Amino acid sequence: MPNIELQTIIHAPIERCFDLARSIDLHKLSTGGTNEEAIAGVTTGLISGGEEVTWRAKHFGITQTLSSRITAFERPYYFRDEMIKGAFKMIRHDHIFEEKQGYTLMSDKFRFESPGWIFGDIFNTLVLKKYLGSLLKKRNNIIKQVAETDQWKEILTVRQ
């Protein structure tokens, strides 16, 4: 099962970083190019423990839907989202936040598994790990940029 781990240093308060990471509106902003849209469940504002969202997006030229649920939630330190329906066999994304001296360390632990036995494993290794890692890095860079400027006020004052 592939595992992607990232760490991002953000010069902003932990609460702001945590809330931006669970913002549906910021997620939409960070996924330009995939036409990602929240179509069911929580579709705007902040998602919280036990809540679900269904996304529709275009990846590899194919429109797909994926539903996930927040299965663990401890503000402002940790939350986990897990796929409950979609093209993957499994997706589990842990979001971890640590308050350091003068910055927040945001860590992602993203695990996924594709269907298709050996062909899925090959596709994971050759294509998906790099593709998904790139999407996560882009998202984290947007979170960092928004958190470190006054842009966060626009995102976090949208209906919470």
C-alpha cells in the first residue's frame, strides 16, 4: 500500500492552519485543473468530525466522484479523512499539526490502495503516487500561502 508523507512549515497559528486544512472552500481553490466540486454533504465552510463530503473531479480525463468522512477529529492537532465510496480500494489521510516556536508544522500521512491486484500495484508505483503527491504538495502550498497572508480572512469568514 503506497504511503505519501509530507511536512510543511507554516508561519501562522496552529488553529488557522488546522481550519484552512479542513476548509471545503480552500480545497476547491487548491484543485484548479481538476474542476473539483463538492456536490453532497458539507459543500462549503469547515468540515468537522463525523461529517462527509462528496467530490466530483476530473482526473486523467475521467470524471469521478469520491466520498469521504472525517473519522477522527481533535482540533487543532489532528484529523483523519477516509474514503467511504470511490474508485480506490482505500484512502486514509491523516492531517497532523504541531505548534512550534514561531510556526506550525503541518504533516500529511496519505495512504491509498487501488483496485486491480498486480495492475493496481504497478499503476500505484508508476503513476498514482507521483500524481497524488503532486496534488497534495500543491494543496499544502496553497494552505501555506493563504495562512501566511491576509487571504485566510476571506476563506475562513465564508459561512462556517
